[in-house]
Amino acid sequence: MTTAPRTRLREPTLRHLEQLIAQLLDGVILIDPTGTILSANEAALKMHGVSSAAELGTTAEEYAERFSLRSAEGRPLKHRDYPLFKLLAGESFPDLVVQVAPAGDDEVRWVHQVRDVVMDEDGGEPDCLALVLCDVSNRFDAERRFEAMFNANPAPAIVVRLSDQRIARVNPGFVELTGFAPDAVTGRTLFDRELLTNIVDPSARRCIEAGKVVRQTEAELATADGKRRLVLFAGQPVDVTDEDALLLTFADLEARREAQSALAASERHLRSLFDLAPVAMVVTRDSDHRIVSANDAFLALTEYAREEVNGQSADKLPVWASDDHPEALARALTGDGGFHDLDGQIATKDGRTVDCLLSADTISLDGDACVLWLFHDISDRRQAENELVAAVDAALKDASWLSRSILDKLANIRRPGASAPVTELSPREREVLDLICRDASDGEIAERLNLSPNTVRNHVARLYAKIGVNRRSAAVVWGRERGMGGSTLAP
């Protein structure tokens, strides 16, 4: 018994297939096992930018001449790697992605996800072959844009696959932050070999594993040199990749941590200097003006115990005895400005007053705005000055045996803040000044010294210039401090 020869796909069957594929949203190209393109539905034609099956080419070779294909990565494909030729060669390729453009056109027009279908009637040789095409151009463009943005983003970022929690991609920012080469990180999980540790928010790990939004939280990220960097990270699910994934971005906080450590060290040094300084100091908090710290020198000066000072309001504790400079004190208390070396006094616990030079300036302590107060005890110096002034006063009471130059020097010692220089006056100028100190008018001086009024006025002008005054009363004070004008002018 002989077997009837095998026949190709019968015409009614082809028409039935064409009717079927015409209703499909996916593109379908029917091919004869000999390489002849039999038919294509509307979706397949649209995916190639043509209006008829003839424009695709009548054979696989003509198709290859009319269209240029590239791999998903953009690598040009040889003809043998085209889906049509792979299908004719009997290769299966589920979900192969290719980029399609008209021959001679470098611009990609479409992106197809292609799978193969083999049809036969009796399980033997195929009777008809088909390419099923899905237009994934939009998704491919979205992935390409995401890839470009992902790599160009200056913020360190990684993509984690949800299926196995492994890192699928890392961008250059992440490489720069950690020092890891991409292949040293890709394929690892975030928690493999403690890549990400010390997460502040414990729910963050559960959100990562569940593929949910990860709110900003701090953690430590391992680096290639074995150190750990403080980072702030957050996560967002993304659907522009081949698989469900989570995009994690990082912000480097290591500089902030180093700055905080440096600030803490600086504040420790400040506290050490504050405690060991021989000058009395206290620190008040700007918000409520309460004393937050007082050093040992302040406690020794005022005889207060530490617990009697700390926490007390600076404007109520009786250590601010001087009201000579209320505006400067108020500015310092409100943090609007400091001052230096103002004369003042502070009261000790037993009610004594101590002469001080007061200084104040604003500082930051433990993140709070504060005022640092310094009290330089000048009691001994002030006492020595008072004793010297008393001695000078005693000497000036009987100055008949002292020279005029010595009297000038003693007067300047008595008034250390006086601006007038020690000046040698001529005998005639001394006579004029002596009469001025006796309340004599210019006319009386002219008559007594047998001078013209103009000459007297010239002597007075030169006298004022030499002793640094511009009023008669100031000249009287200057002269009398130097022993002149012992009595009023006799009538």
C-alpha cells in the first residue's frame, strides 16, 4: 500500500487562517516552509510601515533586502539572525526583541517582540510557519529614556529586581560613591555581605522586599575600601524595565557626619578651654537667658556653688551689678551683638562687688544659640590706680617744690584717660594760663601783663592748641589740675 504524497496547506485552510489573523491585535506573518511570504495581517503591515504584504517582500530574502534589523542592544543583525531565517532554520525564539528600520535608514522606526509558531496537520514536517509580532516600541522607548536618565542622574542609584531581590543595574553615581565596579555589585542583594546596614527605619527593609515605596531613611552603605558611608536613601517601584523592579536612590551624608563630628570635637575643645580658663566665664541660653554653664573661675570669683548658678535666669541672679551699659547688655542678652572690655561690676554671694571688664559674644553650643560672658577681674589694678591717684592728689596739694614738667606728668597720671599731651608751655603762656585759672578776662590779663588785647588773644589761641582744648572752662580744668590759679584774681 502506497502512501499518498504530502500536500501543502490547502487553499481553504489559508483563507481560514487569514480570516483568523485579521482579527488579531498582534501582527502575524504567514510563511511557507520554502521561504515564501504567504500573507500578513493589518497589524503586521502597520508594524513595518507598509500597506500590503507584497511590500514586505515575496520571500525571506526580499524581506531582508527591504528591512534592516538590530538586536535589542542596537547591534546590527546578520541575515541568518533575522527571525524569518531563524524560523526557516527550525530555531525557536520565544519573545525575541528586534529593532526594525527600512533598509538604508539608520533611525529605528519600530521595536518588535517576536515569537515563532509552527503549524502542521499530522505532526510531521511543518505545513506553515508564522511570526507573531508585538509592537513594543513605546515600552522600548520608555526603557531607553529611563536608561539614559538613570545613567545621567548625578544621584547614586540602583535597580533591584523584585523576583530575587538582586541588583540589576547601577549608575555611574553609585559607582563613584562606593568605588565598586558595576560587575562587583550586579547580581548581589542589598543585604549580601552587609552592603546596606544600620537602616534607621526598620520598615524600610520590609518595603524593599515587598517592592513597595521606601520612604527616606538613613543607613550605612559599604564601599570598596572597606569603609561605610552614611547615606539617605529612598525607593520607588518602576515598570519601565523588563522585570518588576525597585529604583533606589542615595544621597551621600558622609560630609554632614564629618562636619557634625568636627563640630562635636570643637565643642568639646571649647568646653575644655571654658572649664580650664583662668578668666571667669558663664554661658547663657539665648532663648530664655538662663545660665547653662559657669566655669570654676567664675564660681571662685563670685563664691557661688555650681547648682546655685546653673539654670538661673541671668537677669535675676545678682551677678550683674553694673548698669553702666544697659543697652550693650540688652543687645548681648538678645543675641543682637556683643561687646568687649566694658567697665562693670559683679556681686559676690556675700554682697561684695568686684570691679571687672565685661565682654560678651554670641556662640552656638549643642546647636543652641548662646551668649558667652567674660568677667576679667581688675579689682587689684583698680585699687592700685586709686592709690596712685590719691598719692598724686597729695603731691599736688603742695606743689611749690615741683617743676612744671613734673606737675604736668603727675596730672596726666591722675587722669590716665586724658587726651591732652604733656606739653611744655612758654613762661608767657604759663602766665596767661595762670591768670585764666584765676578767672581773669582777656582785658584783665592784658592790663596785668601790660599786653595788647590782640597779643593776649594770640597767646590764648596758641595755649589752647598746645593743651588740646577749645574752651576756656577746659583750659581752667587743665591748668588747675597742674597747680595753677591757686586763688582768684585780687581786685
